[in-house]
Amino acid sequence: MSTSNTNHHVPSMGSISSSSTRHLAEIVVTAADSSQKINKQISNIAQLRVSNMQLHGRDDEIKLLRRKLRELAQKKDGIEEDAENHVGEMILVSGTSGTGKSALIHKGLGKDASKIGCVFASGKFEEKLLRPLSAFSDAMTCLAKYITVEHNKKGGFSSSGGSSIAALIRDKIQSEFHDEDMEQLRRVLPGCAELLGARRSSLFCPSSQADAATLLRRDSSSKLGDVKRRVSLALAGKESISRMHYAVRRLLKIVCSSLKGVVLFIDDLQWSDTATLDLLKSIVLDGEIPSLLIVGAYREDEVPDHHPLAFHIRELEQMKVSITQIKIGNLSVDYAVPLVAEALAMDDDDSKVKSLAETIHRKTEGNPFFMLMFLRSLYDEKLLQYSFGVMKWTWDDDAVNSKIVTENVASVLVNKMNRLQEETQRMLMVASCLGATFRLSAVMEVMKNISRVEMRDSMRSVSSTAAAMGSSSASVLSSDLANSIPDRDGSDSSYASSIEEFEGEGLCEVDDEECRFMHDQIQSAAFELISPEQRDSFRGRIGSILLQSLPPEELEASLFE
């Protein structure tokens, strides 16, 4: 009986087909991608999120704001019928820092305005950026951009003849304004240039936008230094100011007549200039501007009786202007509990959550911003951690109770920022120089154009100039920071990671291209990352980069930045 030997052949790697190799590689890549996604999901679960939260304890105020918004949308016809006896109205929201004034207005008015066909536009004064009419100009820029861009995107703003609302408004402006008034509006409201339309006289303007951009970039240092002087000259004298007020009111009348309702929100009025307050008074007292609501917010503890804002409020009240005053304070412990519960994604009936909320409330006196910052500091110091064993947040009550609360919130935020990725820190430094609201594209443009060599050359130049003038404080960014600046090696992925960190850490709110610091103190803390001795040169460097890189249509509107 013969036995046949069966040889079991194991194929070598060389005999595996190319398609099998590709399939195996795809399996490995898919597994790696899945692993990365799972790790990211786990990391996200264990991240404490304190941005984009609900407003707790503000239900009555939100209802009042929404009622005012509905009245605005309904009263346009009534105003036109009784224009002679009508004066405008204002809403003023006051409270101390951190109580959520801006958030209340944005959520009570901003989120709902577009739902009922109204437009919400906002501007914000900044303590470190003192320029005339800055917040009002920013609000008008926001309004103009919404009309020229967003309205057309939504497709619901065409007239019966087929022309866009933006085109109709532009034609009406061109027909009703003289050249001199148009140029004054362009100087005071540079962000409205597109809405105002093309210049009609070569006396004021080069033949093309490209030529205009070339002229604006030429001798940029002197032009940037002359911006405030030009505006001051434009506003000099009572007659010029009166004429400017009238031109702005006519512009608003044309715009508001074409829309269902417009809300202009001016934030941080405690830092406002007298020119803005006078202009707002002129607008509110004008009975011919339909469906316009002026809303302001200010820190009441920074507006004593002798403050210009307090004087203007009293003056408007004497003129029988309807001013709705909304004062908001710290939260009671009853509202502190759901706030903490939401941040931790836990039940507000949980006894542990209640105990933690009561402790945080006691230490922060119920200030919403300070409560969230305290909660975030617990997380940063690992006193608050996510347990995957019980699938919820855990903490040691004794450790939380013993934690000392510092009154210097800025120093806490600076320490927090020092723990961020270096790329994120640098982006925050740049962003802090651009304002409370900034464009991500502008930040990334600056980041891509700052190198170690360029920065050091700029530092030496600034230092030498200051030394020649006898300044002993001339300096630059610290050497550690300078050495950490990449030689244009930033990547889109690193920028995206930093933007995620912006939001994840509760520092900024990102809405597509626009980004906003969640609070003034966060912007201030980011600004503190820059060495005091070199802040002017750092901001000048940023301005120089933007001056060279901004497209022509954005250049004139951004000169102040």
C-alpha cells in the first residue's frame, strides 16, 4: 500500500498578489484611522467644555429682549405714520464684569433676529484700542457685510424687479448723497465702502481698486500713523460733526427702510468716546429712522455719575427717550447648580453636583464667568477628572473646598494659557492684537509670515531706534518666545489643532471664519503673553503683514487694525 506525501505549501510574501498587498494595507490603515478616532472620542469625553452653554437664571431678561425684537419687526409702519412725534428707544444692559451681559444680548436678540427677518449687527469698544467711533463703525461694517453678502446667500432679499436689496440700497445712496457726504461716510465708516458703491469722482479715488490698494500700501507707515489724525480732522468743528451725524442718519434711514428691522448692539460702553455717545444720541432722537433698535451694554461699576455715558443717559431720559434698563447680577445658588450640572453633563439632582455647585458659588459669589473659570481651574489642576470606570466626572470635595480663589482672574488665565500648545499661545498673542472679534484667516496669514529671522531683525531695528531716542525700556519678545517661533513651519493641521484648543478650553467662540474671545479678560490675558516692552513693535509687525496681504476690498476697512 503506497502512501502519498502531501506537502502543505505556505506562500512567501513575494508570491502574494499586489491586490492582496493593497487590501492588507487598507486594513491596516483603516484600523489605524479607527484607533485614532476612538482615541479622539475618548479624549473629547474627558475634556471639560465650558463654551456655548445655556444662560441660566436669565429667563425673564431673555423674554423681555425677544418681546422688544418682535415689537421692532412690527412697528415700522407705525413709525412712518407718526414720524414727527416719534423718538427712538434704547435698551441698556448693565452689570459687573463676568455677569454675562454680552451673552444675554447675543442669545436674546442675536440668535433670534434672523428668524423673524431682522438684522443684528454688533460692535465692541476695547480698553486698549482707543479710536473714535470704533464700536459704531464695526457695527455698521457688520450690518453692511450682512446686507451685501449674507442676504444674497440666503436668496430671500430680492425686490419684485429682481434686483438684490444691496443693489437697491446702493442705488438709493448714490442718488441721494453728494460726493462730499459720501467721502465723509467712507472715512468714518470705512467698512461700508462696498455698500456705498463706487466713488464717482477721480478727485477722491484712483481709477481702480488695485490702484487704490497700491496707493494705500505706499508709505504704509506714515499712512497708518495718519489714520487717527485724518478722522479727527474730518470730525473737527461743530458744523462738520453735525453734517456727519446727518449723513449717518440718512444712511441708516435708507438701510432700515429696506429691511424689516435692524438691531445695532454697542458693547462695553464704559470705554466709549464722546463722539460715539453724541452720534448715538443724534440717531435715537431722529424720528425718521424706521425699525431701528439701539442696544448697549456696560459695566455699571465702571460708570460713576460723572462718566460721559451716565451724563448722556440722564440727558436722553430728560428728552423723553424710552430707555429699557436691564440690570443683571450674580447668580443665586439655585441657578449655579444647573450651570455646573450642564458643564459636567450630569444630573442637577445629583447630591454631589449640588455640593460642588454650592462650594463654587460660595467661592465666586455666583459670578457666571468666575464660576466657569474656577471649574476649569479644577480640571487643569486635576482636581476634577473624568472616570471611565463610572463614566462621569469625579472630584474630591475636601480638595475643592481647600482651593484658594484668587481675585486676579487675569493671572489665572495667563497661567492657564502658558499650559497650552506653543502654537496656540502664539496664535492667541496675534489674535489679542486684532481685537475682541477677529478673522481666523488674518491670524493664519500673520502666522505664516513671521519667521525667526524676520522677528529678530525687527527686534534689533526697534531696539536700536528706541535706544537712540534714549528709551531704557526698549525690548522685544523674550528670547525663549523668539526661539520658539517656527521659521514658517506652521501647517494647516497645527492651526486646526490650535483652533480646536481655542474652543475646547473655553477661550474663544468660533463661527466659521469669525472668532470671538469669550470675555474681555481672556483677550487681556492673551495680550499679557506679549512682553510689555515690545508690544508696540509686535502689533506694528502684525499690521505690516496684514497691510501687504489683505485684498484691496478689505484693506481700507482694516487700516485701524
